[in-house]
Amino acid sequence: MAGTLYLCATPIGNLGDMTLRGIETLRTVDLIAAEDTRNSIKLLNHFQIHTPMTSYHEHNKVEKARELIRQMQSGKDVALITDAGTPAISDPGEVLVRMCQEQKITVTSLPGPAACITALTLSGLSARRFCFEGFLPADKKEKAQVLEECAEESRTMIFYEAPHHLKRTLDELYRTLGDRRITICRELTKKFESVTPTTLECALDFYGTHEPRGEYVLVLEGKSREEKQAVRYAKWDGLPLADHVRLYEEHGMARKDAMKQAAKDRGLRKRDLYQALLDRDETGGQD
């Protein structure tokens, strides 16, 4: 019978956040796959866990996943841990999970610390709808595409960033998205934890004279519905309603569908647009 892969969350700073279930699982599995065994040994020693460890990281994620799967297929249970937080979030754990699923190996997750959720709850920004962006891509072209998508995002956005890239990232966010509310969380759950609600502009001013230190989670306000509507209306400002509808008809849309799309573009109900067109035809006036 095949073994199981346990995704075991570990503390993001404070060792007191380690769960009892996590400790017991790490003690009883046959093998622990760790992102950095030199870092994880400190955690294991603290909780007197003596289970053998092996490395599983970005540079060996595919080859090592095959080896771990062979061990699980032989009946061994494996726990996957990351340097801090929940495996598979901004680390190569997702590759191992996917390959286990393909081989019909059971995967289960032990809930625990996650920096993104911790930061969101501390941010004071809307938590009803949010998206996790993690670290921005290193490739310039891909990063530009992601930032352009973020510019239109209405949900609260969560980013991870290292101290030596923080200033550049804040500048890129400001230039692409404009000034937004942002909460900058640093060293979460650690001795020098700080949570700073501010704006992108003010953050740039602050870090212009203060050197970033520690690991950062950035929680950024999404684009408001009012902003989106303003952009939508500006796009079609000055174009008569009849011409707007005709534009879609000339591209093959039936009149009913063209009216529906024009109404959507302008934030109108279809019947209001239809009435406006009728009034125009009756009076011979302009839109």
C-alpha cells in the first residue's frame, strides 16, 4: 500500500505557532523533505524530532519528486516542509503535489501559518475578495504583463518581497497602478514585527531614506468600482449612442446584442439605452 504525502506548515517566525499535529506528524513519518535542511534542523532540534531529512528545493524539484514518489509507492510516508509557512505557496511544493496526484498517491495538508493570510488579517484592507501574487516575476517582460493586469484588479492584492528588491517593487507598483493604499508587513510573528498602513507614495518617500530590512508582505488596495466606471465612461465619452451600437453591428453583431454590449460599456441598463435611442429618433437630436 502506498504511503502519504503530508504538507506540513511550519512557523513563519515564532516557534510557538507550530501545531501539535504538525509536531506529531514530523515525528512519525518515515522521511521529511525540507527546502533547506540546514534551516529546518533548527526546528526539528527544538521539538526533539529525529526523523531523517532530505532536501527538496527549486533546483531539484522534478528529479527529487520522482525519488520521493518511488519511496511513497513503496509504502513510506513523507512530510514536506518549507523554510517558513505552508508548503506549495511560493515554493516548489506544488510540483510534488501535482506529480503525486498523477500517480494516485494520497496528499493531505496540515493547516498552519501562512504569511499571506497573516498579513491580510492585519492590513485593515478588504479581506472579502483578495488575490495572492507572491513574488513578482524576475523576467522584465513577464513582470510588466503581471503589473498591467494588477492595475485593473479590484481585489486586495498580496505580494511577497525581499528587502533588497523592496524599493524597486514599490516604485514599479506606483508607476503602473498609481497611488494606492498599502499595508507593509515586516518580519511577521518575529521580535521586530511591524505593520504599517500607508500609501505607495508615502512608502516610497520613507524607504528613500530608510534601508529595508527583513522579509516583507505587501497588502495592496485593489482598483475601486468607481475608478473602473470612470475609465469606462471616459473611453466612450463623446461617441453618440447610435454610433456606439452601430460600431458593434458593423463587426457582425445582431442589433439586440450590439445594444446589450453598448449598454454594458457605458454602465447602463439595456432598456435605458433603448429608451435613449428612441428619444433621439423622435426628437432628431444628438446623444
